[in-house]
Amino acid sequence: MTDSGNAGELVALALKHSGVTHLFTLNGGHIWPVLMGANEHGIRIIDVRHEQSAAFAAEGWAKVTRESGVAAVTAGPGVMNSASALAQALGNDSPLFVIGGRAPIARWGMGSLQEMDHVEVVRTLTKKAVTLTSAEDAYATSAELMRTALSRRTGPVFMDIPIDVFFGAADYPEATEHLTRDPGPPPDHEQLRDIARGLREAQRPVVIAGGGVWWAHAEDELRSLVQGGRLPLLVNGMARGMLPPSHALHFARARSKALREADVALVLGARLDFRLNFGQPPVFGEDTRIVSLDVESGDLKTAIAWLASESGGDHAVWIAELREAETAARERDRAMTSSDSAPVHPARLIAEVDRFADRDAIIVGDGGDFVSFTGRLIERDQPGLWIDPGPFGCLGSGPGYAMAAKLARPDRQVILLSGDGAFGFAAMEFDTMVRHRIPVVCVVGNNGIWALEKHPMQSLLGASIAADLGERTRYDKVVEALGGHGELVERPEDIRPALARAIASGLPACINVMCDPAAEYPRSSVLM
Ligand SMILES: Cc1ncc(C[n+]2csc(CCOP(=O)(O)OP(=O)(O)O)c2C)c(N)n1
Ligand SMILES: [Mg+2]
């Protein structure tokens, strides 16, 4: 190792020292120095077919590992193609570091190839966005941005590097500190005492946990809190699995009753956004006292641990009522999940995948109604095993998420459940997965339509425009042509054998399942 290097090498070294093992990228001359640096420092380079997938893969890496994922994208279009993933990561609090190339400072304003000021564009999509102005700052700025991504409210950060700065040289840092994340200041005990009192006095309490609990590494504390206080738990996003579905305090299908009838609803690490009807009636009761605790109030892990130490209660009657509603709702779902129809009901398809998947399989969702069905029906025993796009809802994030999940956890099954519409956005990433030997199994719910748009448009506007896809498109053949394994499935009983063959093939695979376009997701409101 030399004792000085160019900015690309220094950025790569800072990444390495922050624990980065994989860099997702797509080539462009503006980022050659960082690719060279990553190569030199033993960071595995995964080159994809569209920058959107590089950035989604980096976000997927973060979701699975709770480390910051890293993507390097070239100037101009490369950075712009990563914008949706930055926005999605911001919506999900996913720690993500996107490094962009940039036209040279020396000729700024003269119209270099792909010259644009990315920082202005991505500022609102990130926690922090900067341009590196000298090689001397390369190591420290990169290390600091990694820390920013992982601290307090975690989220995406961006740095672009003008090509003339990239090639500038600087000394390697003498001492290198290990990356330490800042979880936030100690929580406010006044606020916590108030919440604890509210929970103890509640007759019908409910706890709603979201991704913030995952990012705070607070799943054990959450479990102590709900068990100690006998508090029914609802989860969303990355908090799914924080209690196993068989647990007496875990509720998924009694959600509406729980929110409507609760006297106190403690919202932990979750936003009161459209998924929770903005914290308003009729989803919440008129008299429900909603108490929100998130990382803005300080270190969430410490806060939940403190609440757990103060918790106590019984609520047996309330829990029994919720259990009854839960059981009845699950019973109602059975007609869909056991349907023998061909074309296949998407709920049956998901139930078959659920029966097939290992307990620690990572399931990724990408699509419309198909993901709504999955979100309703797939249950996980542990957190970190269900990955969806979150509130930004960008179609096409699935292949990036899934490839990163498989790279992060090579010993586990990774199953991507994709709508046929969603599949089209990043289908070429099966080429990436073939080249890099990343055997993700994708199950396409092929209903030949953009169902989540077609059905509501028809019922609200009386017309469906631009809502159809090809009727029997052979997505399995697409994956086969790219060097993967493909199968067409027409009948529900053929799903599990096809899944077994796909896993056994050891290749990236696509099981293309003909699904019933008339099977509309039973939705109570339009998603807006
Ligand atoms: C990038 C992007 N474009 C458009 C949409 C709007 N949209 C949301 S769901 C959906 C339909 C998805 O269709 P498909 O993947 O086939 O799943 P299905 O609803 O048919 O199960 C569309 C077009 C979106 N969320 N993201
Ligand atoms: Mg579809």
C-alpha cells in the first residue's frame, strides 16, 4: 500500500474502513477512480444494467444488514437515474450512500459532457448532499457521510466528485477511527414518564411499530415492552416479524378494529402517513389518544428499553376481543388462499410461496395489487425478512433489493414476488444476477394488467385507460434467454414443485404464474 492515493482510492479506503464490502455501480468515465479504488481495496463490485438498480440494490443492502449500502453512478444521467431510489430511501429511512461522478471544476459552466449540478437536484432527496472539492477531504468527507447516513434518523446521503478532483492526490490518513453511529441524544424522560403512565392507565392500548424500531436495533426492547405491558402489537414495514405470527400479542388482520377502538395508540418508529390514515378518524377512533415516539425524541432503543422497564398490565379482555377479530379475518381470507382456480388467484400463489419458503427466507415485494396481497398474507418469524418499497412505492425496486439481499445473506432463499408490470422496469437485472451468480427466485404474478390502477380506475371513473399489459407474456423466457432458469405455471398445484426446481437450478430464476386478472385486491380506500 502506498502512503498517498487519488481521491478515488481515498474514498474507497474510507468505505472499506466503514465496513463496506460491496459497491453497486454502472460504468462511466467520471467514476473510474472510485472503481479502481474499490477494486484495489477488495470491495466487491456489482455492475448492474441501470443506475436505478444500483441505488436500489444499495438500499436493499441497507434494509437487510442495517449497514449503509453504497452505489457509484456516473455524472448526469447516472445520477438522475438514481433519483427515485434516493427518494425511496428517504421515505424508508434507509442509510444509503450514492457517489456520483461530476464534470471537472476547471471547465465548470463551459458545457462539459454531462455537466450538471446534481447536488441542487438531490438536496431534497437526501439527508446531506455535497460536492467534494479536494482530494485532501476525500477520506474524511466520505467517512463523515457514512456516519451521517447511519446516525439519528438514518437515510440517504450523496457526494459527487468532479473528475479533476478525483485524480488529485492526497496522503492516506494516519489514524483511522472506526465508524460509530450516533443513535441520538438520551430520550426525554418527562415525555417517557407521560407515555408510560398513559399505557398503564389504558384499557385498550395498542402499539404500532414501524421501520424506525428496526433502524434503532430495538426489536428486543420492543418485545420486552409489549410482553411486559401485555400490549397488542401491530407492525409495518421493516418491523414485520418483530413478534412471530403465532405470538399471543401479534395482530395483523385485526388492525382496523385495534386502531378504531384503542384508547391509547403508541406509534413507535412509524410515520403517521397514509398507511395510518394520517393519524385521523375513521381509521383511528375519535377518542383514541395517539402518542408518537420516534428518533426525533432521542435514542429510540434506550427510550423503548426504559418504557419496557416501566410497563405492566393485563388487558386480557381487550386482547381476547382482538384475537377473535383476528381469527375471523384469517378465516375470511381462506377462500382466497385455498382457491383452486386457474388462472391462479394471487392470494393462492402467495400462500403457496409462503408454504414453500424457508423460515429465514427473505421475501421481496414489487408490484401493485400483488404486493398488497403479499403484504396481507406473508408472515415472517423475524424482522428483516420482508422487504417492500415503502411509502414512495417505486415499481422496479425489486430486482435491486433482491440481489442485494442474496449477496448479504447468500445462505438464505431470496424470493422476489413481482407483478408483471413491475417486472418490466428492471428485467435486465436478471442479466446482472446471471453474470454475478446471484440466484434469486422471482415469482411473477402475471395477470396481464396493471391491476392496482385498472380496477380502481374502472370503478371510480368508469373507464380503464392505459391499464393493460400483454396477456400471456413469457417473462420466464426472458430470464431463460439471459441465462437463468424459467418456468411457466398455469395451475396452483404446480407452484411449489416449480419453486423447488428453481431453487435446485442454482440460477437466477423466473416462475411466471398465470394469475386471474379479475381477482381484485379488496381495498377500502384509494391509495393517495
Ligand atoms: C415507477 C412507478 N410507476 C407507476 C406507478 C403506479 N403504479 C402503482 S401500482 C401499479 C400497477 C402495478 O402492476 P403490476 O406490477 O402488474 O401489479 P398488479 O397490480 O397487477 O398486481 C402502477 C402502475 C408506481 N407506483 N411506480
Ligand atoms: Mg399485473
